Amino acid sequence: MSGGVPQLLAGKRAVVTGGANPRGIGAAIVRLFIEHGAAVAVLDRDYPDNDAGGPRGGGPVTLHCDVSNGASCEAAMARAQDALGGIDVLVNNAGIVAATRIWDLPEDEFRRMVDVNLTGTYNVTRVALPALLASDRKPAIVNLGSTAALRGGGLLGGSHYAASKGGVISFTKALARELGPRGVRANCVAPGIIETDMTLGKFGENWETELKQGIPLQRFGSPAEVAQAILFLASDLSSYSTGIVVDVNGGFHIH
Ligand SMILES: NC(=O)c1ccc[n+]([C@@H]2O[C@H](COP(=O)([O-])OP(=O)(O)OC[C@H]3O[C@@H](n4cnc5c(N)ncnc54)[C@H](O)[C@@H]3O)[C@@H](O)[C@H]2O)c1
């Protein structure tokens, strides 16, 4: 307990990708994980290549990593593991979005989307896996899907974004099946419209008002609200859940 709040990740060592943007979901995950007692390493392409990476005043270890590049993931994960002494939780949060419609969608943009969102999730999982399998602290993987994967994009995500996130959801379910017998859980969070740089100011006032009216909870979500669902899936609170997709969308998509 810290200040009366139960520490749901006490003693856990967590790697979170895509946490460099202070207004993003990744940074909210890192803040909440640290509040709950985890030691955290953050991997992001926006950290400098030569970043010393050391923990800063109780903050996370920060390491440069391009998740779409296998070698970059391998180097960053080795340093994360050195710094943390092991890995018990992996959150694959790094991602990109684009609204390009299919008739304007060039092959290189399609490939880039899949490279970052789907292959990136595979790359980071692959290099973290030996440490997760060696963990005796109830290891868990949490991946970031999206409502776009479930409803066919249509808002800020085009077909390539929806397909990449659909791939992440299927990949997560397969991980759950393959890794469950070896003691590692794997789950997904599917956020709806969350107020980050990916979405803020992107709809225009009229469309934004209309969208909010169509959401049962009548508003967009916050990064902290996504982080709370991820905390649940990363912690032992969800010890009998694997292969599930938790919607964090205000009721925007109910199925
Ligand atoms: N914001 C939303 O409404 C929303 C909805 C559904 C799903 N998501 C998903 O949540 C995750 C976080 O999104 P966000 O809204 O916080 O976005 P964001 O743009 O604020 O953060 C994304 C982070 O990923 C990092 N990143 C991008 N490409 C990378 C790469 N190749 N290698 C390493 N790091 C990379 C960026 O530097 C950034 O720090 C993404 O996977 C996104 O698809 C967001």
C-alpha cells in the first residue's frame, strides 16, 4: 500500500513501448504503473539513439527503439532487461494512425502501417519472450488494439490501420493459446476515441459534437482511462483472463 492505494504491480518489472509522448496513452500507462509499484522501461523511437537510458528520479528507464526494426528491438530489450533485472509485464502500445482511404492508399503506406502496428508488436514480443517465460512473477502481455479493428475503421483510421489492429487482436488471441500452458497471459485493450495527439482537433467541431452525441457516455475517453484497463490486464487482478479484448470506448461500439 502507498498512501492507502493498493500497489497492484509491486515487485513487477514492466516494458512499455511508445511512451515518449507526454500526452499519449503510453505515458499514462507509465505513470500509473510507477504509481502501482512497478519498475518501468519505456521504448520509443522519439528517445535519442545515444540515450543513457538510466532511471530518472524514480521515473522510468528510457530507451530508443523503432519497433518496426527487429535489430533495434533486440538491442533495446537487452538494455531494458539489464536495467530491470527481468521482465514480467510487456505492453505493446507504440502505434501510428492514418485516415487515408483505400482509393488513395499507396503500397508503401499500407506496409508502413502494418510494419509499425502489427510487425512491431511481434518484434517486441519476440525479443521479450525469453524474459517473460523465465519470470516467476505471473507474467502478462497487454497489446493495444482499437475499436477501428472491430467496426472497420471509418473515422481517423483507414483500412490499413483497421487491418493492422485486427491483426494485433488475432495475434494476441494466438499468443494466449500458445503461451497459456507456459504461464504467460496475453490480452488486448481496444480503445475507442481517446483524447491524445492522434485525435485532438482532428474531427472539426461539428463532427466532434455529433460523434460525442453518438457515444452512450457522451464524451471521448482520457489516456488515464485506457491505462486503468491496461493496469487490470497487467496485474494479478486479471489472473484468470487470457485472450480477451477489453473495450474502453464509452459504449461507442457495443457487441
Ligand atoms: N488515441 C486513440 O483514440 C486511440 C484509439 C485506439 C487505439 N489507440 C492506440 O493506442 C496506442 C497509443 O496511441 P496514442 O493515442 O497515445 O498515440 P501517440 O501518437 O500519442 O503515441 C504513440 C507513441 O508511439 C510512438 N511510436 C510510433 N511509432 C513508433 C515506432 N516505430 N517505434 C517506437 N515508437 C513508436 C510515438 O513516438 C508515440 O510516443 C496506439 O497503438 C494507438 O493505435 C489510440
